[in-house]
Amino acid sequence: MSTLSFTVSGMTCDHCVSSVREEVSEISGVTAVDVVLESGALTVSGDNVDPAAVLDAVDEAGYQAVVS
Amino acid sequence: MSTLSFTVSGMTCDHCVSSVREEVSEISGVTAVDVVLESGALTVSGDNVDPAAVLDAVDEAGYQAVVS
């Protein structure tokens, strides 16, 4: 179990937060996802989670993420 | 068939637009709903649509509307 931290840009409201949370939650191995609208902080917990898959999931949701 | 015009405040992204569109589309008699994010313009077409029901639907979606 490990935790990965990212910063997401472009989220403007709670709907955006939900979109990111939903996409990232679908990634294999992910057990918990925390997203903070104001800071853009995205914290992903799980087993053997691929950071690139997280970046792709955020992109799929329509936002940009960087590892933080 | 008539058209009602409103101005919605508080929408920040396309998810907000979708929320408003979905709630307003459920109102009895409504046949078309147009929402413009940038201006907040909400145009509702239909038969015997109750303007108060539109205001309530926008409130339900989490935003504020006034007749324009």
C-alpha cells in the first residue's frame, strides 16, 4: 500500500472534483482517492498503482495533473 | 409553445451547465433547454411551462436564476 500525490489544475467546482475522483477510482489497485478543489491536491492510495495511469485518468476527466 | 428566458449565476464549468440542463429538462411541458455557460443565459421552450418550476429546478441544481 502506498500513497501518490499529484496537483490537478483546471478544476472549478465540486462537479470537477467528482469527475476526477470517479476516473481515478477506476484505476486498478486504487483503494482511496482524495481531491481538494481549492488546492488541486489529489492523493491516491492503493497497491501498485501506476502513476502514469493516474495522469491519464485525470486527462480523461478533462483536467491536467502533475506529480507533486 | 413559448420560450422563457432566465439568467443563471454560479455556473463555473460544463458540468454545471449539464446539471442545470438536466434538472430543467425534467419539468413538465419542457421541449428544449439551452444553457450558455459564459453568459448564464438559460432559454426554456415548451408548452405551458411554469416559470416558477424553472427557478426551482435551477435552485435544485445548486444555482440561482432570475427571469431575464
